[in-house]
Amino acid sequence: MSRYSLYKVLTVACMVFISLQCIARSGGGGGDFSSSDSDAGAIIEIALWLLYLIPFPYNFIAIGVLILVCLLGARKYKQSSSLNTIEKVNSGFASTTQLASKMALLSDFNEAVFIEKSKLAFNEVQRAWEKKNMSPVRKYISDGVYQRFNTQIIMMNHLEQTNTISHLKLLETKIALIELEDPYEIIHVQYKAEITDSFVSAKYSGINQKFNEEFIEFWTYIRKKGDKHNDLYQNNNCPNCGDALPEMGEVSKCPSCQTYTNTGEFDWILCEITQPEEFIDFVNNMSQKTYLQNRLEEYKAKNLETNTQFLEDKASNAYLQVRVAHAVKDMSRICRFSTKEFFESVQNMEHEPYLFNRIFLRDVSMVNILENDTHYFAAFSIQCKEQKVIIRKGELQKMDQALIGVNNILVMTLAKNNQMGKHSVLAHNCSQCGGPVGDTIVLNCQYCGNQLNDEKKDWVVCGLMSRDEYASYKEQFTTRMVPDKKEEKFIEIDMHARDFAINNMMVVMMADGSLGDEEREFAIKVAKKLGFNSNKISALWEHTSANKLGIMMPDDKKSQQKVYKYMKKAAKIDGVISEPEQNILDDVKARYELVDN
């Protein structure tokens, strides 16, 4: 082969490689949402170069290969959705051999005993939730998980609402994944269950709902290695001193010996509840967690808690307490665990008090630690689904016509010269002496006089902002644990525009409470068009029947407009747009400033 011919071959190879990278990133021209003029132009340019550099007939063969690769790439990309989860969930996330090897590294572990504990926890947590009293299970759930339930219970009490479970059957319990983060051990358990439950308000019938579903959830349990392991599940005695434990609320602490039972020191503690599609994302992004954990190792010598699970639990707890305080316009709820500057910035916000009909966290992920000369600033990406309602003259009005996806960044700060101990002001305890603290704007402990919101003793909230606001906020910090480009990947929602489209279509079609045959056929047709396998998008079908889906939108305006277009098509498919469907469309149109076309 001549030197010139070799040059041409190498040139073509480089151009094809570059084009394939562009195709992979852009989605390979796959459908309404993934193609763009620039992508098509790049492919045409490659084809022209192939015509010029390769002699006939090999140039046409090369172009044919390029087209085939583009089509295969587009097809693969279109199926690379977190919503196509059923095969991954059923096939598992680790082989039997991998689980066995990790299990052998766990300290003092008996699989059969653990499974029985996890079954007991599942059923007891459901019963406690139904009774709106989490005290019976408080000893083995984290502060963040407690706050998730407690927040909804507070709102339900305001709405005179109950959640009655008339049928609950646990079909399957199995270990899905095991992690080791010295000195902690983490086990993710997969539950499959059937349930019939009803949300009923004695006063506001417009928010009554009943669901019959078979569902899958992943519950995460964490324990610390050591020789103090005891049983928190089969008895109600303190694992440290043996005295009987009383009913507990915000704080899981033995009144006799002042021991906290839910630190993971004595037994497995429930610290997270995750839906299948979020768990898929978590597993796919394990490298991000490993990266964070490795970077956090350097902070051990700086007296900083380095376990991401516990830091994220603190963020979950703080976020929900802030949201409730803001909703009911009672910022005294957060004064004890927020900086003076943050408290002053939010206490005078003008809005009419509202309630959450539904609010639950979709994901809480640590994304960075920023530094200045005196403090650390931990940033957390928080994805939440919520529906706000408002009571006017005794009548309930929906501020959100459906569940709405909300994305925020929560920032918490801790002094570098901290003396952080075992007490947490987030859990209504003085961070110095552990004395009980109520919702108050008095910032000194009544027992020891310690300043409650002292960032030398505990993490306190210093910011809650949008992602755009956070991008500006972090510019003041020159020292960052995670570089900007890496952090953007941590914050980015792992959904494509077509995922938003099919998700929001299902929300619209279920607005009137049922999914008709025409609507179901249309959903399957559009799912196939967008590249989904209709037999695999189990999360959508299950969540639709249980009203767990919420309106979610991509960031760019062009994709938002296309998603809105599909939502309108879905509403019209049965020949008439019902009032609930129209309300959702109007809400989305106004919220995102979209236009009809």
C-alpha cells in the first residue's frame, strides 16, 4: 500500500471514529428528540469525505457501513433508558458468586437471620405508616428515613387524611447488592409485594385515591463493623444497657443511658428506600459513588464524617424539614439547624401557606465539598416529587394539578476546626449535651447554654437553591473536591427527552383516574416509536396505577416544547380532553412558558 493510500485510510478511520463518538453522544439521530441539524450535517460531511478519499466501488460500501453503524447506534441509544428496567431487575445486579464473596467479608453475618429481619422491617414499617406512628420502628430507621415518613404524616394530619392498607402480601425478599465502605457494611434488599391501599380525607374528598398494585422497591440497610452487634428487631430493649425503650419520635435515643440506637453500631439500620428506576441509575453510576468515597478519604484526618450514606441522610432530613417549614410559614422549625444568614433569607418570604398532598424524595446525592479558609460546604443534588394544595375558605384547591418533579441543590456547612460529636441538632438534640430541643427561635440550649446552630458542632443548612443559582454560588470557592465537569455529571438527571415524554404522557392519560384501551394502545405505540420496549418499561405501568409518576421536564426549551406536544396528543387520543387532563396541560404550559402549535 502506498504512503498516500495509507494516509487516506487513516484519515477516513479517524473521521469515522469521531463521527461515531458524535453519533453516540447525540443519540444517533434516533427520533424526534435526539437528532439535530448539526448531527446530520456531520454525517453527510463524513459521507462526502468517504466518496472523495476511497475509490469506487469501495466508497459506496464504506458509506453503507457508516449508515448501518448509525442505525444500530441509534437503536442501541434509544433503548438505553432507565425506564427499560424489568430485565435488569429480574436478572439481578450481582451474580451469586459476587454476592457470596462480598457476604463472606461481612462481620458476624447470618444471611437467614438478616432476611428475617428485613422481612419484619418491611411489614412493621408499613403498619407503622398506616397508623401514622413511626415509634415502633424508630429504633432501626435513620433520621432521614424517619423524616420522609414524618413529613407526609404532618401533611396528612393537616388534611385529615389517612392511608388504609387493606391487603399487603410480601412476595419476594432477596439481597440485590452488597457494598463495603470501611467501617460500614451496606446491603440493598429487593422486595416484591402486592398492596391495596386507600388515601382518604374526611374533609377533602377531591384528593381521595385508591390503588391496587404489585410493586418492587429497594431498601438499603447499613451497619458498622464491630463487636457491639445486638438485636433491634426482636425485642424492644436498649442494645446498650438493656432497659426498655419508650415511644420515640424525632430522636432514637435510650433515656436511661443516652445511647442512640440507629447509628448502625448495634444492628442493621434502614437508611434508604428507592424505586426500581432510581436504583438502576444508582447501580449504573456506582463509579461516581466510588469516586466520591475515594476523594473523601483525605478528609478523615480532618475530623469529617466520610460516609456518603450518612451525609446524604442528614441532607434528606434537613431538606424535608426546610420544605415543611416553608410550606406552613413557620420558619422557627429550622432555626436550630440553619445559619443566621439562611434563616433570615427565608423567614420573610411572601407566600400563602400551603400543604403537600404528596411529597417524596426521588434521589438525594452528594455532589461536592467546597472549601474556604474556615469552613467546608457539602452540596447535595435533591430530586423530589410533590403536589401542593392550598386551603381557602374551607375549600381545597390544587396548586399543582399532578405530582411535579422538583430539582434543588442543598448546601450544608461545617467549621474546619469542628468538635463534631454523636448528637445531632437536626434530630431535635443539642449538639453538645444531647438535651431535647423544640421548634424554637431561641438559639441557646436550655440545659448547657450551647449555641444550637453552631457549625463547629454539627452540619447546618446554609443554602437551598436552583441548579442555576448553585452554578453562580460555587464560583466564590477556589477549593473544590470535585471538578466542575465531573460535578455536572453527578447533578445531571439520567433521563433523555423521550423519557420525559413517555413519563408525562402517562401522567396526562391517568389524570381522570383510569387508563382506557385506546389510551393504553396509544401509549404502547408511542413507546415503540420512541424506542422503548413496551414489555420492559415496568416502572411506568406500575407507577401509573399507584400515582407515583410526576411531571418532569428536560432543561432545554426546545425539548420541553416537544414533550408538551406529546402530552397534548395523549390527552386527545380518546376523542375528548377531560377537565383533569386539560388542567395538567394548562399547568405545564404556564409553568414552563410553552406555546400551543
